[in-house]
Amino acid sequence: MKMHLAIVALLIAGTTSVNAQQKTKSTYYFPPAGAWQTQAPAQLGLSADAIRQTISFAKEHEAKASRNGELAQFQSFGKEPFSEAVGPLTDRGGSTGIIIHKGYIVAQWGELNRVDIVNSVTKSLLSTVIGLAVDRGLIKSTVDTVANYVPFVELYNFGINNPVREDVQNSIIYPFASAHNRKLTWEVMLRQTSDWEGTLWGKPDWADRPQGEIEQYKTRQSNEPGSIYKYNDVRVNALALAATSVWRKPLPQVLKENIMDPIGASTTWRWTGYRTSWIVMDGQPVQSVSGGGHWGGGAFINAYDMARFGLLTLRQGNWNGKQLISKQWVKQALTPTTANKGYGYMNWFLNTDKKMLPSAPETAWVHIGNGTNMIYCDPEHDVVMVVRWIENKDMDGVVKTLLAAFKK
């Protein structure tokens, strides 16, 4: 009798589990690859006039930076030392965007299929592949020190613009070997509070957004890991190199197989590194990708694919019933950084203090890249909005206009 009851209980539990999964699939709409259903704003209870005003606002506040990729990069970073680009740059399109409510497209404008650089939105892709490594046990914990996973790295030399010398062809670097860098955990690297020190791919850490007098900044004392937030792409690239070492294959391949293909993204997106960022991995040349377009490179992607990624994060890493990113990882990504309450894992910008987006709920977040490229995620309104090439100061304005569509 006990055996019979146990079997019945298991059957009920299994049925409940299946029903729960089916409920997940039926509750939310997820666009299949190559297609995306649209709904008129009024069909979903939104103000069509407010949606039209949102589009007009975005177009009227297009970024003033040059559409020429090389010139725009120089306008943003040309005053920094070592500012020359070493990765690809392309010219950009005009104001572009897409609004998703309850999974459906309710508005879109601009060149939606155009593959443009997203700059630091790339960091959200990078932190995601690190999350996948944690989910799979390749990284046991984010509080582990990175040095224990990256003993050394062999550089790959193409012989371009370099003398053919034995010492050049067999260069070995130790990115986490200094007394300070040995203390760094995945957690502080993800939160941009590591104060990683060194030069990587020809770019010194102090050359990225230097503060005060450069000579003094170069010789300053290192900050204790976790104590000071500093947005720094050299350190992000060091994290990308560490992640590549853990996965033992190119990170774009990891992203494609585990995230972009399952969410039905196009085949047009690209994620690149620098001409200088090639390493030897298991006897093969592999490019260590960059976490943004500071010196060129990073992710190049269209607006639809950005929206799919945003919808994945809005759904807590679940896509049509399949948990692609663990809920635990999303929770960690949305946990404020002690040294910066408006930052989670890179590049999840949080609104917990409502400083970034005063008009939005505290629970909203944005994946942001220079340009500005933004993926606004708002679980309270079940909305994802991609806006490309808007002035940074106008992000709250476009969100405020959007949220007016929800007012009764």
C-alpha cells in the first residue's frame, strides 16, 4: 500500500511539473526564429498616441555623435592616452527602436535589421557567458579567485608589424599573477570593482578614463578589491580573457550555441576582439573578444536580436519553458554593487535608487552601451524597449513617454 501511494505521489508530482512547464509556455509569447508577431497598442490596452510620441521623442533626440564609426570613437575617447582603435569599427545607422509588450511587437522604427555596434551592451553578453560557466560548474563560485583558473596565457603572433623573434613568437603573459591581481574574484571583476592592474592588448589599465594627473594616477596605490567602482574596459577585457581560458573556446561560439540560437536570433550578429588579442588555446589560435567598442570591436547586432536578448533577461533567463540562464544568476546580476548601488553585474544598470531613470520603477534595469544603445527591461509593465542612437541624457525622457502609454 505504501509503495502504491508513493507511486501515485510521484505521478502527481510529475503531472504538476509538466503542467507547470506547459503553463510557462502558454502564459508568455516567445517569438520563433525568423518571425515575430505584432499587436496594435490598443489590442494590448496601451495608448497608441503615447506610443507614437515615444517614437517621435526617440527620433528627435538622436545622438549628436558622428555616424562615422572611426570619428565617433575618436570623439568619445580621443583625449585618452593609447586611444587608437585596434578593433573593427563601422558606420552607424539612424534612430532605431522596437517596443515589446507581453512578448509582442507593438511598435518599431528605423533600420531594424541593420547590424550596428552596441558598444558596452557587449558586457551583458560577456557576463552571461560567465554565468553559463557558473551554471555548468566550470566556475565553481563567483567568489573564487580568477587566478586559480588562469595560470598563464600564450599569445598568438601573426608576425604583423612585429620582428620575427623567438621571444616574440613565444610570449607568455600572467594576467592574474601580481600580488593585487591574485586576490581578485570573479565577483569583483563582474562588478567593475576589481582595480585590476596591468596592460592588456597594448592598453594600460590607467589609460582608460584616467582621473586627475596621469603620472600620479599611474603610480597610485591599488584599491582593495570590492571597495571602489571604476568603469574600465581594460579590466573587462581581462575578464573576457579569463572566461575564454575557462571555456577553452571562443566566447562568441559559447554565446551562439547556448543563448543566441535558442532565442531565435539571426545569423548576422558578430562579436569581435582586437587585431592584438589573439591567443593560443589547445594548439589553436583563438581571438579573445572585447567587452565593448572602446577601441573598436565588441558586439555588432541588429535591433531585433537586442530585443530577444532583453526579453530573455526580462523572463529571468527562461525562453519558452527552457531555463537558458539560471534564475540564480539573473538574481545575482540584479543585486546592487556595494560601491555603486546603480550597478549589478556588467552591464546591468539598475534603477534601485531611481537616479538613472527617475520615471521608471525601481525594479527596471537597462543594458547600456555608448551611443547610446539601450535595452530597457521593465518587469512591472512587462515591457522591453530597444532604443538605438539616443542622447544619454534623454534615456529617462523616452522611458517616461513610453510609460505614459500604460496610464488609464
